[in-house]
Amino acid sequence: MSLDDASHKPHERLAILLADDLTRVGDTIRARMASEHAPRIPEVTAHLIEAGGKRLRPMLTLAAARLMGYAGDDHVRLAATVEFIHTATLLHDDVVDESAQRRGRPTANLLWDNKSSVLVGDYLFARSFQLMVETGSLRVMDILSNAAATIAEGEVLQLTAARNLATTEETYIQIVRGKTAALFSAATEVGGVVAGGSDTQVRALFDYGDALGIAFQIADDLLDYGAGGAIGKNTGDDLREGKLTLPVIRAIAAADADERAFWERTIGKGRVEDGDYETALELFARHGTLDGTRADALAWSAKARAALEALPEGEIRDILSDLADYVVARLV
Amino acid sequence: MSLDDASHKPHERLAILLADDLTRVGDTIRARMASEHAPRIPEVTAHLIEAGGKRLRPMLTLAAARLMGYAGDDHVRLAATVEFIHTATLLHDDVVDESAQRRGRPTANLLWDNKSSVLVGDYLFARSFQLMVETGSLRVMDILSNAAATIAEGEVLQLTAARNLATTEETYIQIVRGKTAALFSAATEVGGVVAGGSDTQVRALFDYGDALGIAFQIADDLLDYGAGGAIGKNTGDDLREGKLTLPVIRAIAAADADERAFWERTIGKGRVEDGDYETALELFARHGTLDGTRADALAWSAKARAALEALPEGEIRDILSDLADYVVARLV
């Protein structure tokens, strides 16, 4: 692969550019997921980490640090920290969601058991804190421990918001920050902090990660209703699971009495019948909520690109800008 | 209650002596378990925290700091940190063990669901890291993040050691450190660190907590086989659950072929029948394993008391010494 190949997606170009750093992150992850006494730990962790994934979050940390001209080692530790936090949340999510598949493979809770997923997740959280303590930066620890709290709070919020028709747009954005944006923004922010960026630059890196994460998650929620013409295997899952995503929240806000009864039965009570998915799409079209939500995703993407203007020009900044386009490109 | 009342147990005397500090710990816990957005979090946490418990771990931090003459505020933050870590592990333990009762009340996983227990536990872990970061002490963060890793590793080890007759005494001690001693020793150690104790004093506080925790857990495991004549509601649970505790490990090591077959059927395969508990007691008596294990618990208790000799004399030291006696007093 070559960087000049325009057919490469932005995260693939980042992976090429940061290949050496990524190798070191992989080495750190392998060294730190080991447990002298409990071989179950590296088994479960390796199953998930070696299944691939795009390593997007650790790349954001590496890219932010490199963009700021960093030449030390702490960005590798922090990228591994971010990946450990992400892996721990995936393990716990699969228990919470009772998932059977992740990254095309059976989930750890299915292959081993829920117990192992809970406890190995806890181990990875603890490991991530050990790694961040090694950087010696209180500011980094503050950012990442706050992100961990926002993630857990967002997950609890998502649990209690499910099937609750009173869920507001504000709550939705908090859930999205917890699910996705909090770790994106912490990943870019700590990259800037270890590189010694100015307050303005660190703030810009936070804003980029936050807006990128929100754009990414809104796009994901739109795809579940077939946005961009894509009908994937998960299309309609959110309706069946009673998730209050932005198109639904807005359709409920605009609903007349009959429409409200439809949402109460499907989202509220979980009684989804044949044809309900198509009815949901009709209601979205009637109130323009898919178009409105798409506009929101594009606005967050634009906000992410705009944040980059405060940062040094160059190839990494260009790729990060393309990445902000890419996460919403599937919508048009 | 008065401190002079000899009928008070050591932890009750500590609670009287540290009453003001404990009130502040309670205030910190209540303030920090709040979540503006997700009311499920304080609901679940309050259910567990307000059920009582002896608050032994936060008292160990407070006592260690006060013993060293500390007059600041960080010991309160750290005591709350320690209680949050403990509460998080209880929430996750109850999911792992599929428990129905804790502290005489239905468990959170039963009252709400496993999902809430997993995610609220994660939130409390994150909160505990935020609190320790506020102390600004890298050494404290190092100690507590290591303890968190040891706890999770010990729990995974316990999971994989269950029903495994090849479990060694060394593995048992690692499990015990994970279950109990790692948080006891971190609790006392960080109390000494914030108080600015010398390396020798901090080491002595670590050794005290470590030995106290091990003595406590070995005693607990002995009580499960009716040590000290107490037949509680949990007597025999460990045999049914196939736990490799010290008396069993030693009885297996000394077993002839018939005895080994008994252990393979009961502990190994989980086929426990009427009369098996009595047979286990006979085998313990034949090989003297309950007596030997009791001697070990007393030796750890003595080690805890000995560690205190490096620390300032006074009322707190006396109570901590009595506490080391108390945790094994139920065995004789």
C-alpha cells in the first residue's frame, strides 16, 4: 500500500503513516494484557484485540501527538491506554447487550462466559489506569478518568432511556458522548497534552474528537434506518430494540395522536410487527426527520473540520479532515 | 457509645474515634455517586452503600493517616476512593456469582438487572480514579491502580481455579490477595503516603494491611467448614461451589486414592451428596488440615501485629492491633 493511492480510506492512510507507532502500541498492548497467574485474561483479550477493529481510537492519539510534532514515547502508552479502555467497554457492552457476535466472531461472553467478560474488562480498566499513571501527567489522568466516567454514565443513561418516549435530544447527545465521543475527544486531547500543545491547540483537538465522534454516531444511527440507500444486516435493529435515536425523538416530537400511539406500541412497548419499519420510514419522511438528522451529522462533521484550523498544517491534518468527511460520506 | 466500653469490637472503637472523618467520607461518597443525568446510578449505589457494611476499608485509610499525625483532607478523598473501588467490586461480584443477597438485602442485580450492576460498577471505578487524581499524588495513583489490577486478576484466577484440583497454595494466596488483602494493604499504604510517612512506615502499613487481609480471608474460609464451632447459614457453601480453599488444597495434597476420588467427585465434578460435608470434615481431621490452616491464620494475624511495631504508639495502633486479633478470634 502506498499513501498516494487515493483509493485508500482516511483511517487506512493514517495506519500507513503511523505504522511504526502502531507496531509499538501493539507491542505495549501484548505486554500489558499478559497475566502471569491468570491465563484466561490474555486469552479473552487477544480474542477481541486480535480480531482487528480499525484501531481508530489509538490512531487518534498518535495522530494528535504527531501533528503537534511530538517525539517522545508517552503517546504510545496513551494510545494503548485508550485501546484498553475501549476493549474493556466492548467486553462489558457485550454482556449488557447479550451480544453473540463482535467483529464477525463469537463474543467473549459466548465463548467463555459473562463472568470472564466482566472480570477481564475490569482488569483492562485497571491496566489502562496503570499505563496512564506511568506518563506522570496529572492532566492526562484527569482527562482519561473523566472520559471513563462519562462513558459509564452514558451507558447507564442509554439503559434507562431505552423505550422511554420522553427522552430528549439533550439526553441523546449525552448518550452519544458516552458511547462514542468521550473516548474520541479524550484520545485526541491527551495526544495534544503529551505533545505540549497550547491551551488553544489542546482545546481544538478535544473539539475535533468530540465533533467527529458525534458525527460518527449520528451517522451510525441513521444507517440503521437505511440512510444513504444502504440496507445492512442491522437495518431496523434500533426500532426493535426501542432505541431513542435522533430521528425517532424528532418524529415523536412532531407526532399527532395516531402517530404517537404507533411509537408507544413499537418503541415504548416493544411490540414491533411486520410493516412497522416501513411505517416508521413514512413518518420520518412526513416530518423530514431523516433529512434533519442528516443535516445535523453534516454540521458536526463540519465542526470537526473547522476545529482543525487552529492546528499545524500538513499531511496529518489533511487526513484528519478527510476522516471527518468520511464518517458522514456514507449518508449521501 | 463510649470508647472505654471494653465490649466494643475493634472496628466499632475505630468508628467512634474516627467519627468526624467518617462523616466527611460519607458526604464525599454521596456527592460523588450522584449523576446529574442518570438517576439509576445513585439508586443502585445508595442501595448498596446505605445497606451499611462495616466501612472497614475506608476506616483503615483514615486510621493509617491519623496514626501518622495527618491533618489534611486527602485521607478523606482516599477513604472514599477505597470504598468506591470496594463497592464496584461488590456489584460485579454479585453478577459473577449470580448472588441474590448482600448485607441482608436483595442484590442490585436482582432488584434492577445485571446490566445496571455492570455499568454502575464501571461508573464507580471511574469515579474512584477521578477522586485519587484529585490528590495529585502519583504514588497514591500507582498504589491504587496496582491494587485494582491485583483485585481483577485475583477474581479471574478464582474463576479459573474453581473445581481445579491442581490449584496450589501459592495460587490460593494470590486469590486471597485479590479478593481481600490487596485493597486492605492499599488502603493502609495510601493513608501512610498522604501523611508523609517514611518508607519504613509506609512499608509497615502495607504489611499490616496485607497480613490482616490474608488472616481475615483464611478465617472466613475456615468458618465455612464450621471452625470455632460456628455453624452459620453459609457453612458448606465452599464445598458445594467447588472452591479450592486452604483446608481442601492441603487435604488433597495428603489424600490417598480413595480420598482423591472423593475430592474429584465433590470439588472437581460438583456432585455433592448428603453426608459429603461430614466426610470432608473427617478428612480434614485425619490430616490435621483445619488445625494447620488455623495456625496459618494466627501466624498472619501475628505478622500484622508485628508490622505495627514500626509505627507510632498510641490508641489507634492499639486498636489496629486488637483488630488483627479480632479477625482470627472467631476461630478459637
